[in-house]
Amino acid sequence: MPNSSAGSTKARTTFIALLTAVFFALFAQITFAQVGDAERGKRAWRAECRSCHTVDQNYLGPKHRGVLGRRVGKIKGFNFSPALSKSTLVWDAELLNRWLADPEQVVKGQWMGYRIDSAQTRADLVAYLATLK
């Protein structure tokens, strides 16, 4: 007779391996898991963004107030790259995170030549930008 204990152990091991794989697959789907701090984001914005952007006026880059929920490349009075002007994307936290990490990966042919490598700094910047309604 076959050993049912060995079969149960193998089934249990397979089940645990399957649950682990599902957990990691679901975890990998979370693309913007960093929790941002708006106060740190404000400091990071001053250090990283304000040489080209202001909160309320277009400058070298577009103004940042109201960026979340706005269509990409659509602010009256600002000259966006043709690529951004044609975009149909809408800024949300995940898109801003991806943009700050590598703008060219989000919209090929854009003109912003800057990126933020730190995931925490990006999360903090997005948290700050979310306060600018």
C-alpha cells in the first residue's frame, strides 16, 4: 500500500509553494508601494524641482498646482513637446512616480531631462504634489 502520509506531505508542500508563488505574483503587481510624506516631499521639491518649476506659474517647466488629475501636456500657455501635447494620459500617483523615475519611458520624445532615482523621494514628491490642489 502507498504511504498516504508521504502523499499528504507532498500535497501540503505543493500547496504552500503555490500560495507563496501567488503571494509574490500579487506583490509584484503593486507598482507604487512607497508611502510618501508631503513635508519631506516639499523639501525634496525645493531641492529637485524648483529650478525649472513653480507651484502657480509656468516657468521652464509647467506649473505644478493641480497636476494630479490633469491631462498630460495640457496647460494653457505652456509650450509642451509635441510628444506630450499629443498624449492622452492623465496624471495620477502611479504615473507621476513612473515619470519621475524615467520620463522618457513614459512619453518618448518629451523634453524633461531629469529623473529621481530614489523611490522614497519620488513617493514624497508625489505626496507633496497631491497637496497642491
